[in-house]
Amino acid sequence: MTKKKHNILKMSRKIAMITGATSGFGEAIAKTLCQQYDLIITGRNEDKLTNVANWIQEHSSAKVLSLVFDVQDFSACEKAIKNISQEFENIDVLVNNAGLAQELQTVDQADIADWERMIDTNIKGLLYVTRLVSPRMVQRKTGHIINIGSTASHEVYKGGNVYCATKHAVMALTKAMRTDFLPYGIKVSQVSPGAAETQFSVVRFHGDQERADKVYSGYDPLVAQDIADIVEFILSRPAHVCLNEVIVTPTAQFNGVINRN
Ligand code: NDP
Ligand code: 8X3
């Protein structure tokens, strides 16, 4: 291919930003979308983010920008996003994926710090990043925001109280953003998975791998690639089609019901 043709192809690539790309869904989404998009990948762990960026550069011709920041910290989000170079500033797709659950305690016994972390990450972090990325989408009258919700956006389960509340909030925000951004032709979608084997339960149980493994034993859980395939499909729809929400569970799971202990 001539250099000129190569440059034209490069210029026509859209830009996707994925939060929480160091692991699980975010990593799989980044490794899938790199075939079509240039990427901004974010997370808190710089080494893991660099590994994902290196993989992408080895397996695709995508340009990658890695941004290390904690979505709980608005100043850190602002510093990272406002300093994005011109080359990456026109973000076409934002995948709000960074999130976590902490423990499974009933309301009378839970650790307040666990609640704060879930609320600050899953609700406030999603809002902070969207607040910083969306003005340019509005200005350009184009964009697609995909929020990662959960079956917990619809169901509650014992000990899931605050996690489920944060994911119910994500559902409300997905609908609210769709209303806010409708006049600008910006699509807003949500993917709501059930049980998927990632680092999610290890993080939930503060590093207890044995307890995490039990959540996924005795049936075939979803894997991160299942979610990446759905995100890719949502993005592949024509301009006039907005998939509002995809709820996806393992075949063995009915709604929110699995054994989490
Ligand atoms: P993982 O733990 O494997 O990945 C979570 C990602 O979020 C990591 O990249 C982590 O990066 C990032 N993250 C967490 N906290 C922060 C923070 N404060 N700032 C920046 N990044 C952060 O879990 P999953 O891939 O499973 O989870 C991804 C999303 O999917 C979450 O929103 C989760 O609630 C949701 N979900 C998960 C399901 C499951 O069963 N696995 C089902 C339904 C929804 P790092 O720690 O490096 O900063
Ligand atoms: C994560 C899946 O079922 O543990 O959102 O709530 S579940």
C-alpha cells in the first residue's frame, strides 16, 4: 500500500475510549475494537494498561493512548481528559466500563468504605468521565456512549444492596443521557450482563480467589469476550438504529439468581 493511501485509511478510523481496560470486559472490548478503532484505554494500573496497549499494537494497526487515572477522582479525570492531544480529541465512542462490587454484606453489617468505593466508582466515576467527554460529542453532533450495567440494574439479591443500587443508577443514567443527547444524534446504549468470570468476584471478595471461584462453579458463566462481541455488534448498527439495552446472562442463570457465596 502506498504511504498516502495508508494515511487516508488511518485518518478515517474512529476513536473509542474504554474505561477500566486493564482487565475483564474492558480489556476484551479494547482488544476487539482495535481492529476498527483507534483507542484511548484507561485504568489505574499503569503496568497492566501498558501490557494491553502493547498487545493491541502487536495485533492491529490501531493508535493507542493510555491514560492512567482513578475515575473516583474528578480532578484526575479532568487532568487526563483535558490534556488529550488533538490526535485523539474527537472521541466517537465512550465505553463506561470501569466498575466494581465490594463484598456481600447485609445493610446492617456492611463496611461504609465499601459502599463509598462502589458509589464513587460506578456512579460518580461514570458521570465524571461522561461529563468530560460528552461536550465535544455534543459540539460535533455525533457519538455513541455505551454504559456497562448489569442484571443488577434490574434485580437485587441478598448482600447486593449498594452494588445493585449503583447499577440501577447506571440504568437511570443511561436513559437520562439518551434523553439529554437525543437532540444531537448521540446514541446511548447499555449492556447488562449476568455472571461473567473476570476479576470481578476476586475484587468483590478483596482478593479471596477460592471464594471467587465458587461463584462460577457448576455452570458455564459468561466470559469477557461475550461482552466484547455484544459491544462490537451494538456499534456495528446503522446510524438510525440505537440498541437501547442488551441484557445477557449465562444460559444457566435466571435473572439475577446465582450462588454468590
Ligand atoms: P474486572 O475487575 O475484571 O475489571 C474492572 C475494571 O475496572 C478494571 O480494569 C479496573 O482497573 C477498572 N476499575 C475499577 N475501579 C476503577 C477506578 N476507580 N478507576 C479506574 N478504573 C477502575 O471486572 P469486570 O470486567 O467484570 O467489570 C467491568 C464492569 O462490568 C464493571 O462495571 C462491573 O460492575 C460490570 N459487570 C460485571 C459483571 C461480572 O459478572 N463480571 C456482570 C455485570 C456487570 P484497575 O483496577 O486497573 O484500575
Ligand atoms: C455483576 C453480576 O450477578 O454479581 O454485575 O450482580 S452480579
